[in-house]
Amino acid sequence: MTPDGSFVLLGLMDGSIQVIDWQTHKLVATLTGHTRDVNAICCQHNSPYCVSASADGTLIVWNLDKLKKHRVLKGHSGAVNDVVFSPQGSLAISASSDNTLRVWDIQRGRRLGVMQSKWPQFSLAISPDGRTLVSGSNMVPILWDLETMTEKVILTSYYGPYHEVSVRAVAITPDGRQIISAGNLIRVWEMKAEYPYSGSLTTWATESGVTDVVITPNGRWAISSYFDHTIKIWNLSDPENETVKTSSTATGDPVKWIGFDSNNEVINLKIKYHRDEFGEDSEWLSTLDLPEKYLDWNYRTKAIVQSHDKGTLW
């Protein structure tokens, strides 16, 4: 979606981009220029420009005021899988299957730097201060210093990668204190001052591979999409999810239902899991999260219905 909320941009497998009016739901324009799948689109704040990344190895800068191509950025030798803007909006960073991240000045159409990795790069997120970049790579997320354009640390364990597949999505909380990486599972990395980008790790159970993950602007919810056509909402602010003090795998609580009480306060239903046992059959505790209190019961809730006056739940 464009920063002003007026358009939704759809990147299609035929290389085109559809511009949809968010209010009328009508097609405004179809932008053509790529020859293969459009993998990502990112818009510059306070500017009419957006950048698209394609499997054809190029990035295209578009002027949305004129609904036309502004310039083409070339240099990658493989598919470009993701693109992000710096918080200041002056730089664009792209991630490619050619094992590189590239930094661009889109106004001048110049490449400012290349960050070389050993593995293909699939996804990107940038810290709120614009100094640190996290990329999703082959089984691991990687942190980069944007000021020096160098690799800082590979997020892994002493025994090897936590992810078993490519890290197809990464995100950073608005306060910059947590990183989320998603592949076969979702993992939350807690920042620690004494050793940056390290700390306790929370593992959230999933039933299929993750295709994307985003964090809401208030930093409370993480929303993930899956290859099995489902979407899950995770509670980032749940105290039980903040740290893992044991060496065994811990699970977060997927949110199965969200509503509002009569005072328009958020209420939600969560399902807890047995430790180290994932999937539908292992769900064992339902928790209704109400303002200032919890209601727990030891059986799985399949559905929930709220009355029109918001005073009763079934």
C-alpha cells in the first residue's frame, strides 16, 4: 500500500504491476516493464516514487504521480527477491539470489555499495534508526551494518542454524528490540545491550512453511501467512513469550480470535501448546485475554461468538 493509503500495488507473475484505488476498488493503471515475476514492491515516504523487484534481475523505479516508469536499476545477476527503503527514504536496499545486497540512490540511479554473502538473499528488514539491516538467507538471518556495509553477525546457534529452510521473511519491531525470522518456523530474537543481536530465543509453532510476516505499528502483534493458505496472529507483548530460560523449545500462543469489549478494549482468544508438541492435536488450553484479567479452561475452543452489545461471549 502507498504511504498515503490511496493505492494498493499488486506485483504479478507476468511482470506487471496493477495499481488499485483503495477506496473504489477499481483498477487505475497497469504498469509494465519487468519480464518476469514481481517479487516485491516498496514505496518511498513523502515521495511519489516506489521501487519494484523482479525475478528478471532488475529493479524499476516508478513515479506514481505520473503512473510511469522513472528508471531501471541494473546490476544483479540473479532474481531480486526483496527491496526496502531506509527510514529516511534516501536509500533503497535490494536482496538477490546472486548472494548480494545492493544499496541504491534511486534519485541518481546509482549503486552506492554491495554487500556480499555466501548464500542467496530472500528477504529484508531495516531497523528504525536505519543503521542495521537484517536479511533472510539460506537457513539463517544475517545482520548487516549499513554504515560500513559489512556483515555483523549470523543469527544461529553453536550447533548450527535454527531454521531448516530458507528464511523467506524477516521483520523488526518498531522499537528495534526484537527481530523476527520466518521459514519453517517463526523465531523471535531478543536484543541485548551486553551482546547486541543476541539473547533469549522464542520459537513459535507452525504447521506449514511461512511465506511472509509483518509487525503492526504498535509492535504488539505479528501477523504471518503460510503455504497452507492460512494467516496467524501472534501476541508479541505476551509476557510468556518475552524470554525462554530453558534450553528446550518453547512455543508462543497463536491468536485464534480478536474482538472488542463494550469499552472498545481489545480482547482475544489464544490457544496454548504443550512444550515440544506442535500442531492441532496438541492444543490443550484456551485462554480468553480480557482487559486486566485472563480466563483459562483446559479444552480446545473451536469457535467463539460475541453478542451485538459486546457483553456476552459463547
